[in-house]
Amino acid sequence: MALLNSPDMLPEAMRFLVRALLAVGGGPFPRQELLNLVSPPGLSAAMEPLGGAYAHEAVNPAEDDEPDSIEDEDDQTTDTAPGKQRTGGAVIATQSLLALKTLGLVTLEKKQVSLASTASELWSRPIEVTPTAFRAFLLDNVFRLSDPTASPGDRNDVNDLVQAVELVYAADRPLQPFARFISANLERGFRELQVSTFGDDNKLWPVRNETRWTAFCRWSFYLGLTGQAGDSGVIADASIALKIRLGRLPQGVYDAGAFVEHCADAVPLLDGGALQRRFIPELSGATRVLSPALSISLLQMEADGAVKLTQKSDTGVYVVRLHTDQSGDRAFTSVEWLADNEDRRSRA
């Protein structure tokens, strides 16, 4: 099941499901009882007079405007059938459980849910599943499941999310955010980027419609793979994901090339990474120009106090570049890694 399939897959709901499973010993545990722990029956009805109820129903839905059908018979419920009215808390819990299955964090068998060994070996108590720790764990699994050979339009597991992030990372004008799915009122649209890259056939697009765009923004922001500009604008800033994934790197001064390699290992969608296929690095003698995504990420980490970029020689030079006219270019040959305690605890 594609990760961007449903806007009701919420990372925080997933975290609470994991905490609930740990509270009952990790499973096997009845699927419906687990969902009831997170979204008690009747809660939405009780909240309705306060405006807390949420119904999701498409009126004459167009093709691809609704989430894909659920293929696993254990996961099919009348509450989540396309076109039917659904209660927000119940469908969020159900879809978030499917997301956990997609990411390999739980197993579903005969309507029983069990926590995967990778999670149960990491955490023993619900309190240990903090937002930072859970985000780091999701990042690990997203990159583990990513297929570097996936073709355009392959939405298995996490490929849709990864391919969409890769498009953002390789786009020109990196400081102009993608503010919406379809461009309007001078705001940049992600649909137009996909058309220019893959053509008009939306079956080749990683993000086919507004519904999946909402899911993409939520996931990429939560994982720290993109930055948020304004209310919902997406910008190619992986600084949060880098600080999390580099948390075990010892503090100290690194050669620029070595640090760029560490970044590629941490977030393989960046320069030289196993999942990076669209950015062609510019070389000028011994000088290498970094991608807009890595340039923004390094500058943001420097502003956050996590790194310090310095130029100490005329060889092995790397350049951060945000503008095609090269204005604002900045050269550096070494990186001082200054990860704070929170960055390190996220990987502990």
C-alpha cells in the first residue's frame, strides 16, 4: 500500500498505536481492541456538539481523488469503504495502523496485531516512544524500504514519498517553495513540476492529486525531509532529518568531502546518496558545487548551530549555491560538526 495513499495516515497516531501495543506486551493483540484504545467508540459522537466530529465523503469523486482500495482482507472494514461517511478518529486509527504495516513496524494476521521485532527490541515501555525517537525510527524504515531502481509511478510502500522528495530536491529556484498542488496566483505548484518531468500521464507522477499532496506535505514535514515555508509551502531543506540521522557522528572537524559523504549516507536522497538520481553535480577543477537541497540544508544547520562551514585551503573546495547566477555562492573546505545533546538523544 502506498504511503501517500490516504491523508488519514498520521505519524502521531502511529506513535500512539505503537505505545498502546507496548502497553499490552507487544501483541498479538486483537486489532479492533487496539484501534478502540486509540479511538474509543462513541468519542466522535460525543464531540459532535462541540464541532469535533469529522466526516470524509467524496461527492461524485473523480478518478484518483479517493484513496486506493485496501487489499488486505484483514484490513477491510465498512467504516473505511470509499464513498461512505467515516468518523475521523476511527478512520485515522485504521489508516495509521495500515501505515505501520506498510513500514514494517507491525504484523497483521487473523485480525491480531503484533509489534515487529525491530520496534520491540528498541523500546520496552510506552514512555520511551517519544516524538523524536519515533521520527528517527520512521526515517530508518523509510530509507530501508526505498527502492533505488523504482520506475516513475511505482507507488509500492514508500516509493511515492521518496520520489516526490527527490523531485523537490532537484528542482530549480530552490528558495521559491511549492505552495500548493496546482499553481495559482503566482504560487508555485507541484503538479507543474511533475508535468515538466514526467509528462501529462499522472500515472507516472509520485503525487497524483490534491489528496496525496496533503499526505506528502504532512509526511515530508514530519520526517524532516523538507522544510515548511509559510502555512504549507514545501522547500528543499533536509536539515532536521540530517541532524537526526547524523546524531551518532562524533563532534569534530571534518574534511568537506567526507562530511558530504556522511550526509549522503544519512539522507541518501542528497548528493552522492544511493537514492539520488536527478541532480548532476557541477565540477570545476577541484571545486564541486552542491545541490540546492544540500546547500539549503547545510546553511540551515549552520544557522541552527549544528555545523560551521569554513574554508582553510584552495583544494578540495565545495560550494553551496542557491541561485543560478551564482550570487551568494559560498566556498568551504571543512565542516565542524557541533551536534547538540538533543540530536544525539534522538539516535540513542
